[in-house]
Amino acid sequence: MNHITRKLWRLIQIAINLPQHIKRSGGLLQAIRKTVAVLKQEGLGGITARLAVPNDNNNYQKWILFYDTLADDTRNCMCQKIEHMFHKPLISVVMPTYNPKSEWLIEAIESVRKQIYPYWELCIADDASTDKAIKLILERYVKEDPRIKVVFREKNGHISAASNSALALATGEWVALLDHDDLLSEHALYWVADAIHENSALKLIYSDEDKIDENGNRQAPYFKCDWNQDLFYSHNLITHLGVYRADVVRAIGGFRVGFEGAQDYDLALRCIELMGAENIHHIPRVLYHWRMHSASTSLAIDNKSYALNAGLSALNEHLSRLGLQAKAELTASGFRVRYSLPDNLPLVSLIIPTRNGYELIKQCVDSILANTTYPEYEIIIVDNGSDETRTLEYFQLLKSDSRIKVLRDAGPFNYSALNNEAVKHANGELIGLINNDIQVITPDWLTEMVSHAIRPEVGAVGARLWYPDDTLQHGGQCAQGRGCDSRSGVYLD
């Protein structure tokens, strides 16, 4: 990235972070002019340092300072935007609590009280804490702030029951979930209200998040993508900060007892069954700080293995409710959903354009033949004017295999035209576009890709690709029309 690009990128970052009403006014132009002046003063060195990729915690601290530290003028702009909102939704922050560390509970409550957006209520359910100090703290806050409501449960019922007790206190249109030892950023509810203001069709909102250690140091940010249901099936993409339309939460009966540890995931799974992707919104800002301590799932999920089991049960029940022929399983990196194949397997036509490159094309074809367990496929090689003897002899040898066709096209190279011509000769229901430098390394690669490709909502599937040095080249896709890319020496997983 050259210095001009870096400067332009900085301008883009400023534009993205401006409140909407400033973007619509002359404020954006003024901000750009001001930034250009700053850039001239700082020079390239300052910009390069500020744009460092946050690949370690030191860089993340720089990122926080530059991108996530509010100035008073920004707060004032947010307050002005709130005043001009035609609808100011009440947001009920739901917090179950049981014997938290007193100072962390206080910090959690104060993080709500310090919100720039003032239209909130904090609904706390104490799940029969045995620490007497907790009751004193909660009673004090109820007296200090009329927006804070507390119910003291007589019997410990664990987090799902306590969450429902807190939910019963809520009168807001929206419900935000907060754990008793975590923190909201001061502009968290502002950005939630802003999203609601911009799109009244929303029913579920989630944000980016990071971790905060026992000393208050922020680290391990999770910069999330926009709504991706397949990714959500691998882990709780929503988690924190998750904000739901209250009527949706009540329509599904709130939190389910028996899913403790994964109660939020189970809640989200049931909620999305009542909405479409257009009702789900991602706020690309770190609005939630998840406390890390020795017994926290934010530090290591293995600390609460029951949470994984509960999450797996919740996911499989969700798949069953949707009537999907699929089953989730637990892996080292999260959940994995395997979709069943039909009894009559669709034929897949694997198209490989190539010219010469004997070693590459032989490795590609041999790896497909040797390492593919999916039985119903054909290979169509499009020879774009090869003139190497070894390559031509190899093609002649391949013709003896009934699964392989070799088409000759000696015209000028045109990748799209070569593939289009091959499709005319394809017998398969599915088309697989393969580069000649691909090597198959996972036997069920085609089984997995077909299981996704035949899903009615999926248009194209891309595989995960590795370089020979075991670095990731492409993470794979399962979406509308997005496939895979490849480069020389790539392994197909």
C-alpha cells in the first residue's frame, strides 16, 4: 500500500465513523479537508504507524486509541443525533447475576449508567446469591437510579431461569443481553438506537466485541462479518453484543431451562427462525467487552464443556425444527453441520482448462482420481493448444478412462470461453470449475461441496485452499454465486 493509498484509506475510515447526520451535511467535507491538513503535518511516518494492522495486543491498543476512543465533540454529535431521532426506543438491558465479584458487578452496572444513549432500563435478576454484599450493591443502585430494576429470586435456578426473571422486568421494545461481569462501551446503545432509527424492519442486532482481563486491559478483538448463517452454525456469531426485539424474544418463550451455558445461542437460533436475513443487522464496532478470568468461557471454552454440549443440542434441535436433513457435530474449532446427500447422487462435471504443464495437470487429475470418495463425477479437460509431447501423450492415456473427456481447443486463450465450451459437453447436474494447479488432499472434498451446492438457497460453493507451505489461501464460500480462486501450487481441502 503506497502512501497515497494510505492517506485515502484514512479518509475513508473517518467517513465511516462519522454519525449519519454529519455525513448528510457539509460536515464530511469539512472533516476531509481538516484531515488532509493533518496528514500534511504528520507526514507518511505518522500515518504508517497509525494504520498498522492489529496483529498483536500492542497494535490493538493503538487501534483502540485511534479508532475507539471518543472525543467530546463526537459525544456531542451523538447527543444531537439522539435529540433528532423521531423515535427513541427504550432498550431493556437484561442481566442475570449470581455471586459475581463485587467490583466487576459495579463496573458492569456503571457501564450501563454511562451510556450516551439515555433511554434504557437495566433489569437485574439476582439468582439467590449467597454473597450478602451483592444484595446491598443492588439495593443501593435501585435507590440511586430509577432506571434500574432488580428482582431477588428466592431459589437458585441457574442462568436461564434467572434471565427469564430479568426479562419479566423488561418493558422496552428491545432487549440487550449483558453478563454480570462484562462491560458495554459507552456508545453501545447509541449505535443500537441509530441502527433502529435507520431501519425499522430490524429484529436482531449484534456488534463486534473484545475481551477484557482482570486488570481492565482490552485484547483479542473479534471483528465480525455481516450476517452469515453458515458461520453462525459453527459458533455463536451474535453473542455480544446481542440485541433483540422484545416481542420476538417473548414469542419464542424467552430462555430455555436445560440449555445453560449456551442459553444465548439457543435463544438466537430460535429467534432467527422467525425472521429473514434482512431483519438482522451487524454493527461493525466493538461495543462489548467480555471479561476474561479463570472460570470464564471467554478465556477458554473448555472451562465450561457443558456449554459446548448444550450448544450442540440447541443447534441440532434448530436443524430439526427447520426440517433440514442435517446434523451438527462438535469439532476442535466449533460446531460443524453436515448436510445429507440424496439417495440419487447428482453427477458433477469437473472442468479443467489447461495448456501443457504436464506435471501440474497430471498431479491435479491423479489427485482427483485417487482421493475423491464421491462416486458420481466426470472430468472434462479442455486442452488449449498443448504442444508438449509428454502432455499430449498423457491426454491420450486418459482417454481410456470412461470418466474423463479431453476436448481440444487451439484458439486464443480465453478462460471464460474455454469453460463455457466445456459446459456444452457436460452431463452433470453440477459444474465444478477446477484449475490445473489444484491438488486434492481431503477425500470427502466433493461430498462436502455437493452437500452444500444442492441446498436450495445456495448458488455456488468454494472450497478451502491451502498453499504448499500450509498457509491459507482461501477460506471457502457458500453463497450466491461466489466460488473459489486458485494460484499455482494450491491444495484443495
